[in-house]
Amino acid sequence: MIRTWHVSTVTDAARARIATARLATAHGVSAVDRARLVGALTAQLRQCLTKGGVWRLSVETTAAPSGDGGRIDVEVAPEKRPAGDLRPPWRTTVVCPENSGADGDGHVADDPASLAEALFCADEDAAVLLERLDEQERLVAFHREELHQTNQGVLALHAELDAAGRAQRELFAAEQRAREEAEHARGRLTFLADASTALTSSLNHDAIVRLLPALLVPRYARPGSVDVWLFDEEGDDRHGGGPRPAAAVLAARRGRPQYAADHPGGLPGVDDQPPSALDPARPLLCIPLLTRRAPLGVLTLSPSGERWDPDDAIMLIELARRASIAIENAKRFEHNRDIAETLQRALLTDLPTTPGLRLAARYLPATRGMNVGGDWYDAFRQPDGSLITVMGDVTGHGLHAAVMMSQLRTALRAYAVDGGTPGRLLTQLHTFLHHLQPDLYATAVIARFHPEEPTLTWAAAGHPPPVLRTPDGRVRTLDAKPGAMLGIPLRQEIGDHTVPLPPGSTLALYTDGLVERRAQGIDPGIQRLASALADFGPAELDTDLEGSADRLLHPLLHDSEHDDDVCLLLCHTHSGAAGVPGQPGPLSSGRGV
């Protein structure tokens, strides 16, 4: 249904507005939608009155096909459209939830009372709209408060997350620092372990002193700044070298590390001192090298950077302590080695002269270690004119072995006075050693030369076998039925062995240091000795036995450092005098160094 009103005055506009509102009310349009419709229509009618002329208001109500609700279409257009005006009319549409059909024409009477009543009803719609707006305002305020609370919660959550992030970053940084400190500590421990191994691997205190700068530079010390000041046994400066820093003197006197610099070091266990007058710009750490008996000296060094870390200083003090122990052990070792070597050289025999027999001996101390004191050789006459030659080796090394060697040598000479055979002498020596030192053993070989007999009598007890070279150049090893080592807890009778000894023969007695090598054993060395002895001509051994001894040692020792001392005794029967009883011949004796 279409309803039309012509509007040219304000009264016409009011009636049309009221009629439209009533139609909307009749069709169940809500107060809010009705207010929107009336407000928009009022604004449009006001514009039309301002423009003047007659305007047509058309309101068309359309029911839905299902019969429930519908819509209201409102249109405002000029009664007479000017020529050329192509603007569309003003239109709006409102959906109707129901279609009651009440007050279907929307007629408004012309009297003032009807208009006033219609305006009063419009105020009711405004009141409903205001009430709805008030509800919406309260709802907006509620949501605004909720939003504020939510914002406050979000801000608090952000603050908590930020604090948690800072705490996590701090924990991560602390973990990184702890890991770095652990790596540094591991590096210090590794350095200390490696340095200790290097220091204790040498038994030469001068080599240890030379090693310290190589260990400390450049990681912990400035190049050229490491100095080791050693004292002699009376506490004096061993090496001289001019004035020493005052801090080094204080460290030696007080037995505490000293730090001399123009700033406090703050190092644990270290006393701070003014800078050294010798070099004021250089920080100097002076660590005493202490032992149980007396200070050995002072280690002085300067940092590779500006200063030392406190943990580095603790590590350096510990390194100095270990270096002190290594130097002290090396000096004690050198002292004992010197005593043992001096004792052993003093006990080595001056070889006797015997008709028809020449002797040449060599003794070489070990090139490294404390392997000195156990090897010996001897040669002496028996009452019947026979010559006893001995080669022996006491187990162990050092001063104790040298002392035991001297006791065995003395005991053997005492037993030989009765004129016993080599086997008998070794048996007596075995019994003597077993009762004297049950935990000490020895090896020995004894060869007897008789001026009236063209034979050699020999006996061995656990010792490398003698090597015999005959005048025709053939070499044989005398290894028939040797006895066991001397001093073992075993009762034994060591037997004698006899071999022909034609003129021009050479017998070689030796210790295992000459032929034994750890990587090869002893048998290849004995073969090398036999080959070297076979290479000599008869004239060489007859005329120059001393030189032959030197030439025999060279091929056996030149290719390796022997870690045991070496004894060699060559016994050569002269080709012109051998077998002639009582006839004197040219004799030779010697002691190798």
C-alpha cells in the first residue's frame, strides 16, 4: 500500500512525519529503528522546506510473502522535477518485524490537539531511545572498565614476562660466565699437569731451569721476563748476574710471593711492593722456590698483559712449588749419581800384567738416568800363578748398587786366595750374597788363565756368555750350562767349563749394557758383538788391543743412547808367547772412561 503526502509548509511536514511514525509503529518497527527513520525523514523534510516548493512524501508498506513482517519504503521527491534535474529522490527502507494493519492510513487531524498528542507520543519514543542509549552507555562503561582491567592485566603480564626475560638473560649470562670460568680453570689444570710432566721428566736441574721460560711464555709471562735465580748450598747467588729486584730479595728472605708494581696487584697470598727500581714500568711477580730444607731460589716474571688474573697467580705459585720439587729431586739425583760414579770408578781395578796375556778394559757410564753403580770388572792373580778375570753386574742402580758391587768384589778376592776354580768361586759368592742381601741379586762370569795350560776355564751365573775369538778368525759364544743368578733363594753348585785357548785367541767379557736393547732384546746384540770381533785381523789384536777395544765399542753403541752402564774386558793371548810357560811377553792394561 502506498500513502502520499504533499508538503509545502512546516505543518504539512509535521503531519507527514507523524503519519510515517504511526505507520512504523503500527507495523511493529522498534523504537530505536523508528527514531532513526523519523530523525532521517525530519532532516530531509527540513532541507526540502528550505529549498521551497511542493514536495511529495510517499510511504509504501510491503508485506513479506510468508505474511510475517515486511518493509516500509519512504521516498521524498519534488512534486514537479525541474527540467534537466537528474538527481535521484531521497529514499530509505525500514524492515518491519510484523504487519498488524492498525491505523493503516496514518491520518493526522488538522486540529492543534491532535498535533500536540502526536508530538507527545514522539517524546515517548525519544524517552525510550534515551533509555536505550543510557543502557548502552552503561554497557559501554562496563566494557570500558573490563577493557581497562584487561589492559592492566596485559601490562602486568608484560611486566612479568619482561622480568622473566631479564632473569633468564641474567641466568644465561651467569651460565656463560660460569662456563668460561670452568674452561679457564680446565685450561689452567691442563697446563699445570702438562708442565708438571715436563718438569719431572728431566733429572737435570739446569734443563728444568731452561724449561720454565718455554712453559710460561707467552701464555702467562712476557717474552724475556722470566728469570730463575738459584742459590748454592750456602744460600748465595749461584749464577751471579748483577743486582736483583728488591721484591725478589724479599721473596727469598720471607718465603712469600711478592708483587712489585705501581698499582696494587690484589693477588691472593701475594704481598704488594713498590715498583722495582731496576724497571719501574714493568710489573714483577717474584715467587720463592721453596723446599723442606731451604729455599732454592726465586722465580721472577712479568705478565703478558696488563696484570694477572688471581686464579692465574694461584696457578703460577703452584707451578713454582712443583718446579722447586723437580729441581730439588734433580739436584739430589745428580748428587747421588756423582757419588755412585765416583765410588765405582775408584773401585775399578788397575789391570795386572801377566806373561803372554794382554788385558784391555772399558767402562762407560749410562748416558741418561741413574743407571750407574752395578757393573764391575776385575782381574787378579791366584797363589798358583793363574789369572782370574771377572765381569759382574749387581741388580739395581745408584749408590746402594755401587756399595754392594764393592762388597762382592772384595769377597770374591778373599775366596780366590784359597785357589778355587771359577765355578767354586761363583758358588761361594752366591751363598755370600744370599745371606748378606736376600733381596739383591747379581750376575757374574769368571774366566781363569793358567800360564802353563793352553786352556781356558770359565763359569757363568746368569750373565751374558763370554765370546771367544780363535786365531783363525772364528768366533764362538761360551754358553754351556750357565748357573742361575747369584743370590736367588736356591741352593746351587755352579760348574766349570774348559775350552782350548790357542795362541792369538781373544776372550771378550762384557755386561748387558753393551748388547741389550729394549726394542730388540739381548741375542741380536751378542750376534753383533761376535760379528764385530770377527772383523778384526790377528795383527790388530796383537799390536793394539787398546785401540781394538775402542773400535769394538763403536759399532755397538753409536746408533743408540745406552740407558745402562757398560763394561768390556778383552783378554788376548799373545801369539808369540802363549804356550811357553814362564816366558814374559808384552803386556797392556787400561781403564776406560
